[in-house]
Amino acid sequence: MTSSTGDYWIRDVDGRVLGPVSYPVLRDLCSARRLVGVTHVSRDGKSWRTLQELPELATLLETPETAQLQQEQQAEAVRLRTQLRAAASAPAHLIFKVAENAPLQTYRQAYFALARRFHPSRLEPTTHPDLVAASREAFAFFSKRMSEVEARIAPPTSPIPPVARVGPPAGPPPTLTPAPPVAPVLTPVPPAAARNPVPPPATLRTPPPPPADVISRPVTGASTWTPPPPADPVLNRVRITPAGTPPPPVRSSAFSTPPPGGNVYRPEDFVGIERRSAERLHANIRVTPTSYRMFTDHALVNISNSGLFISTPDLIPVGSLLDMELTFEGDNRTISARARVVWESNGADGKHERGMGLKLTRVDKQDLAFIKDFVRKAAMAGTR
Amino acid sequence: MPEAASLLIVDDDRFVREFLKDAIAGVPVEIREAGNGAEALARVEEAAPKVVLLDLMMPEMSGLEVLRALREKAPGCRVVVISSMDSELLIAEALANGAHGFIGKPFHPDEIASAVQEALSS
């Protein structure tokens, strides 16, 4: 690393580095609560010290009075809810502070800025429950209003939204402009931390928790698998959640077919601030001469594109990684593979079972060839 | 048929790389990946990507350093920074150092697809 215009480098618990940045940038990051997880700082990019060892940073890191902070957060929750109630009947263009006839992409940019502000991952683990709940309500409110806008002006099928200008020359980038205030009836509520721009040193290493309704925990024990029930001879029903854990709520995803009326935005559709590499779950899947159709029956995900569809009550977010043990009955062979959830069905459309489409992202070539051969033979046997 | 433009994803978090790949699956680009800054600069020499999606905080070489190196190595390349470090001053600094755009976290896949399409067409 070479020093240039900046004066500081910072390093987090995972050894990731940001720099060089100036002191005002560092102070700004601290005020915006972006130093969670940052543990060390350097003036040359080579020798590192703890944040508290630098006097000019120690003042930024002073711990606020917890009781005072909690009171402020409670008051903020009340204020936010009051604003949300007042905004309930306001037209969308005023809520998102855009022109009434603004194109969809302009609405989306405004919505995403607000969604970012109120997304659950923005909150500290120690945030008062009232403010956590109020922030969730705000996220849900803006998301609902955005869905209504989409239903009103979105083209019928638009997997890729219209082009957005993200660079500085011809318009505001998605986040260059601070999240627009929600006018006229809703004024932005700054994050609790922003009013107390002093992250407590003791909790700097702790990332914010994932939203409660997102599966983001690594599997700690052996996952369970239940064989296909008699009434379902075609597909395995795979259990992904460890035994004893209630299944997550049903949801669609950004990659699912948008429901009539436009997209549905949920916190789990966003990639949050926390690192999610550990979000891998595990499933044991038994492949039989009848259940092989998990590799063939779905047009979107089948073995021709390294995909499969598993029937399961336990939906996990699109994009999640799933480690699998595929056991092929009769061949005494078990294949380890990794897949990514690329599609999911809650079964409500009557066309698809409740389950998930997976794409194999890590599988040995020989193993993949074996799967294809197994499927081909099973299909041939089934047609006899 | 014209050759698809190349896009480079630079992020040390494999999950994020996978998510980004999914997000731009509908955009006709040839996607390459790099897990750190040095790898990113090597990929840029190989493939001359038109667009780079760049994380700011990575081991060894930070995204800002990669950004500055890219400005010299590939001045025509459009770099969209994606980072949870989205304070206003840092965004301004990234843009001043040649970033084409900045997307904060948490982000939605639609934002990524839009940004990539815009960068490709500008």
C-alpha cells in the first residue's frame, strides 16, 4: 500500500481494509455508524493499532450513556410512528418526494434510498425494541407504497428495470444523494446512532443481527431429511431447517415471477450490511428411480442447466447457498454439491409445489455426468 | 453477433459475488470475478471489462486503492462501487477518484441491474 491523499486506513475483524481516507471521512463513517466491526487503524497502511490507541479516534468512540440512548430511541420510535400515521393517506409522489408523473425508475431510486435507511440490518443489536419495530413498520410502509406504484405504472413484464443514471454527471447516483426526506408529512428520522455518533468500543466487533425472519444462521447440527411421503411419489420433500426449528415464513423473492400488480419488496430481498458467507444450510437428498424427476420436471431448473427442484416446506431466501449430500439409491453413491437458490414457489399458484429451484454451483464434473446418466437411465426405465 | 461486453465483480465475499451474478443475470455481459484487489487488476489486464462492480473494503488492497489503480490502467472502465461504507464524504471521495456510481448496502438486485445497464449504455 502506498500513501496518497488520505491519512488513515482502517481494518475490520476479517482483515478487510479501507483506505487511505482522511480524518473527516473517518469521522463521517463513525457518525454514520459504519465502523461496526472495525478494530484497527493505521497511518501508513502497514503498522496497525487499535482504534482506541489513537487519541483523535478515542473521542469519536466514547460510549454513550445507554439509558439516555434507549430513551432517545423510544422517543424516536414514537415520532416515526406518528409520521407514518400522518403519511398513510398521502399520495405516493409526496411520500417519495418525486414529481407526480415521475418515471418508475425515479420512484425506485427514492424507494431504495428509504428502504436502505429503514432496513433491519441498519440497526444495532442493542437498539431499543420499539425503534426496531417502528423501523420495520416504516420499511413495510414504504415497500407497500412502492408496490402500489409499480402496480400502477410498471410494464407488465419487466425483469430488468429501466436504465438508471448512477454517475455524478447527469443525475444523482443511487446513494450519492442522501435519502430524500419524506415530504411533506414525513420527515426523515436519523438513525439513533447518528445523533450519538459514538460507537461503543466494546461492541464494535458485533455485526448487526439479521432480521428475525431471514434464515441467516449456519446449520449447527445435522439437518434432517424426510423421505417422500406415500402421497408424493415423485419428489422428495427435503427438510432444510434443523430439527426443532420452526420453518421460516413463506415469501416470494425478487427473482420470482412478480405477482400481479408489481414487485413485492421485503427485507430479505436486500443484501444487507452483515457478511453472509456463513449463510449456508445443509440438506440430505435421496434420489430414487422415481424421485429423479426433481432433475427433469421443471422448465426453469433442470439438469440441462445444472438445476433441480426440491419440494420442501422450508423455503430459504433466493441467493442462499445450500450444501447438499445427494444419495443415489441403488448405486451406493453419495455426491456432495453446493447449490444456490435461484427460484422458489410457495405453492400458492396451483402450478408448482412448494419448494425451491436450485442451481448447482459446485459439483465435480464426473459427479455431474453421473447425475445426468442416472437421470437418463431412470427416465428410460420409466417409459418402458 | 457482437461480442458481449465484459463485466468484473470484485468482492472478497463469495456470497455477495454470487448474489451480484444473479442480479445481473438478465444483462448481456460476460461476467468475471475477482476476490481481491490484486486479482482484480490482473483480470482487468486480461479482459478489459467495460464495467467493474467494486467492493470498497477488502483484504490487503482496499477498494479505493483498486479504484485509483483502475483509473490509470483502464480509464475507460466504469466502476460502480458497492459498499456498506456509504457515508456522504466517502461516497464523494469515491466519485472524485473516478467511480461512475455508488450503491450503498443493503441493496436490492434491481438497483444493481439498473446500474449495470446504465454503465454499459453511457
